[in-house]
Amino acid sequence: MADKDHNQSFSQDHKDEEFAAEVAPVRVNPERKEVEPTTSGAVIGYTALALAVLSFFTYPAMFGIIAVILGFFAMSRDARTTGRLAIILGGIAAVLAIVFRVAVISAILSLFYR
């Protein structure tokens, strides 16, 4: 009978240990930094660069602004070169499109109001 009581107390202690291990907080090493994979930044950077180049041929204001936004996002994901290039090209295309439209509209309106 004593053997049976000993086994029950041992199994009870063992259950408590397993439960404590599951509930215990996870130890975090503050010096260890997680390194994010750069593939997501590269994909976003190349997508932004493709949109920036595409913005010179079609829908320059829309694709240019999207390329600038994605370029900033790519730079935050460590794709600095493609992100900067997309920001520059997309910004140039968007600004030229907006300036050109304002110039065309003002030229058309100047025909009617002399």
C-alpha cells in the first residue's frame, strides 16, 4: 500500500513540474536581434522599380505615386538601392505628369480668356 501512495505522490509531483514548465515565461536574450530575410524587401524594391519605369509610359501620376510609396517601404525592408531608385524615378514621373497636365489645362483655358 505504501508503494501505491508513493507512486501517486510521484505522479502528482511530475504533473506539477510539467505544468510549471508550460506556464513559465520564456527567457528572452535582449542582445540577440532577429534578422529579417531580405527577400521581401528585394521583391518590394523590384516591384516599386518596375512601377516607376512603367509610370513613364502609362498612368504616370498613379504609378509614380505608388512607386514612391513602395520605394519607401522597400527602404524600410533593407532594399535601399532599389527603393531609392524607385522613389526618384516615380517622383520624377509623377511631378512631370502633374506639371504637364497643369500646363495643358492652362494653355487650353488661355484660349478662351484673353
